[in-house]
Amino acid sequence: MKSRALVNAALLAALAVQPAYAASVPFTLVDNRIVVQANLNGIGPFRMIVDTGSSGTTLMPSVAKRLHLAMKPFGPIGGAGKRQVNASLATLDRVRVAGETFSHLPVTVVDMSEIVKNIGFTNIDGIIGYDVLRSYRVGFDMDRDVLTLSRTALPHPAGAHPAPFIVRNTLIYLPATIDGLAGTVMLDTGDRSSLTLFHRFAANNGFYHVRGVPNALTGFGIGGPIFADVFRTNVGVFGKTIPNVITRASLDTGGFFYTSPNAGSIGIGLMKRFDAIVDYPSRTITTWPSRYYSMSDRYDPAGMWVARSGNRICRKGRRCG
């Protein structure tokens, strides 16, 4: 559910944050997405997805209209999926989440109703991205279902594994291995999957059409349905080697998954096996096993994605006539 190029440098520079030591908010995992409550312009709560793979805060048009935001057309944007969608820009006077307040926050307004409908979300109002997270040590406590934003270092258990990452175009990248092949992966809490292989890496390393389930509908992004070959790999990341990870090799012929030169992205399906502190200021992620660590990855053997459209049922991303 990506929205690349949502906020430019000038907009990011306009962000004002009120400092605090540490503040926490409970979250709910909805279809492997972290959903928290936030107040916008003193109204709420609104349900927002916390997405390290999004450069900025995104709102549904219905929310922008409810808040009477002045919207300026921005043009088409893309992300996961091969299509582009039109977006508008607006500004929130005040956002409060996890005890922190953000003032004059630029936001992108995008119609994500296709994602909401096909995934089965109820009452998802938007996305919180890099513009909110970038100054914090962000704690993802999968054992207690709590998100923490801290201006100072967060405690972690002895034996936790620290690893450096880089931020490029607002996105987190770190090294990993897939079936022993080294590559760079994105940390994407907006991705419901365990591991997504991007087209170039999958094609160059022979991951297509050799095993598993071919041409399966694996989700929906801002650019529409995402088809992929699905199989299992052994993934080395966060100081561990995790066997039999459900992996999708994207079949997109456009969009971020097709054009990215990196190996792929780690989503919540894999990340939730760890409690994590994503330290943006020091560019370090510290992880240790969570209650999900020993859970085996599962894949629906039916190979179908079923969504309601009015009184009809649609499958494999086809339109209902």
C-alpha cells in the first residue's frame, strides 16, 4: 500500500514536532498491518496504519472532507501495483498519536477504497509514514501490541541483535540473504506479506516459475492488484536464519516492485516474529524474538482472493461485470 514521492523536502522541512521522552499507544494487527488510533485537528479517534514504507501521512478523501481540509491537486502517484492514482495535497493543523503532537503536517489525500474493500478493512482512515516516524526511536512491541515513540534510547533485553540500516528516499533498507543470495531489502510495515521479491532480483536469480504456486493474487496496493509466484525461501535477517518463509516474487509489469533495483521487502508477516526498536536518528534496528518467532508461515492453499462487489463475488482481481 505504497505512496512514493508523497512529500518533498520542502514539505518535510515544514514539519514541527513537540518533544517528549517516550510515549506509547496500543495497536491492533489488522490483516498483518499495525493500526493505531490518532486525533486529527482535535477530532477522532481515526484508525491509521503505521507504514515504514510510506514517505508521508496519507488520508482517505472522506476524512479530508470531514475535516474540511483545503485540497490542492497533486497529480498521479504510484507504488505497489502497476497503475497510478490521482492524489491531492493538504495540511493538518495538528496530529496527535502515541502521546505526541505534530503541527502543520503536510498530508496526501488518496482514494484507497479499492484496497479497503478488497482486503476487508473496516474503517481505515489513513497511513502514518516517515514524516511522523523519522525523528524517533520507534518501538514495535509485538508481545504487548504496543507502539512507542521515544526521543531517547529505548531499553532492550540482553542478547538483542543490533543491525545498521540506511534511509534512502525516506525508506529503510538493510542487508539480508534469500536462499543464501545476498541482497538489500526494504523494511515495510505496510506490507502484509512475509517477504516480497522485486522483479529484477527474482528474474536475475531464477526465482520465477520453478516451484510453489504460480501467478497468484497476493494483495492490493495503491496501484491495484498484486500478482506473484508464491513459494518458500530461507531468509537471513536480524541475526537469524528463518526457514520456510512464504515468499512472493512480484509479477508486476510496472510500479515500485517492477522498477526497484533492490532484492525485495520484509513485511509484517516476517517482522512480527521480532520485537524491534527502529532507531531512525542512529540508523540502527535492534531486534529480539517475539511470541510469534516460532510460528510457521502459512499460505492459503485455495490460491484465491475473494472480495465482495455489491451482490457479486469477484476473484483473482477481475472486475465484476
